[in-house]
Amino acid sequence: MDALSSKVLGELFNHGSKWLTNLRRAKQERKQSSVVALRKVITSSRETAVYIRQLNDIGNRDHNTERHLSLLWTDLGFSLEDLGIQKLAKRCQIKGKHWSNPEHYDKDFLDKADVSLDKMEKIAREVLAEINR
């Protein structure tokens, strides 16, 4: 077997270096995408809380707002699922379905699924803290 030439070794080293750089970049991009999605859970939670407060104060349902919340939580669920944050993704999907049809799930299911806004925000903050370590 012939010895590897310095040219071939140089190319192998170059290729390896580029591969590692791309791997680091992909990891950083994934981390940033995770941070954005998790922060979106917190802002979506707050937006939903404001609507619920309005609903409690006035008593009138706004189908446009509920449509918006349904799509917001559903899209967020898909983003989190793509990032591998399954625990929160599933809760977001349930929240999205609930806003599309508030009668779809019964209260027992929602209690067991633990999709309260406080719980979802808490999970998001915990995962953010883990990422930022």
C-alpha cells in the first residue's frame, strides 16, 4: 500500500476541519432556534393570558383571536417537535387544538395533560436555563 502523500493528507485535514466547522455552526443554529422557540412559548403564554383575562372581564368570545391562538400554539408545537423538545411540543399541540375547538377536550384530560400557561412557561424557562449552561 502506498504511503499517503502530503497533498492527500492536507486535503483530508482540510475536509475534516470544514466538517467540524459546519458541525459547530449547525449546533449553534439549532441552539439559537431552540432559544427562539422557547421564548415564543413564554410570549404566547402571556398573549393567551391577556385574552383569557379579557374573556373573563367582558365575557365575549372572539373567534379571530381564538383562531390566531390556535395557529400560534400549533405552529409552535411543530417548531418544538422539529427541535426535539417533545415534552413542550405535545402541550403546545393540545393547546392549539383546544383553541380551535374549546369543547374538543374535557376538563379531566386538560388537567391530566397539564397544559396550564404557568406550567408551559415554567418548562420553557427550565429548558432555556439548560441550554444557556
